[in-house]
Amino acid sequence: MLPDISQKVLTQQLRELEDDGIIDRQVLGDRAPFKVVYSLTETGRSLGKILLQMSLWGEQRANELPNVEIENDHAGFNHLLETL
């Protein structure tokens, strides 16, 4: 779970991503406690290269600003791009 986000906000964001066709939601099990698994759709996977480029662009702009430090190794993006 993401520590800096409430359960309500996380659920809302996941529902919006599902409604937009970016992720699929699968409920596993026939009784509580259920396990919910999310995965990227083809549309979601197609956003990988775009999001990486946007992240790199943002880092370049941030480096032009005084007193701004960016730490990002792009590990999540790299993993996504490997699956494309």
C-alpha cells in the first residue's frame, strides 16, 4: 500500500483508471477475504513510453530551477518498457 495516500483516494483513482480502460481489475476467491489484482490493459501499456518521456522532460525542466532536486531511477518505467 502507498503510505501517503488514503484508502478512499486510492480506490477512487483505481476506479477511474479502470473506467478509462487503463487497468483491469480481477477479484479472486469466492468468499472473503477476497484478493483484488490489477493489471495494465493494452491501452495502459501503450502509455509507458509517453509517461517515461514526460518524466524525463519534467526532470530536465526541474534541473533548470534553483533549489530543486529530483531523484528518480525510472525503475518502474524500465520494467514497463521491458514488457512492451
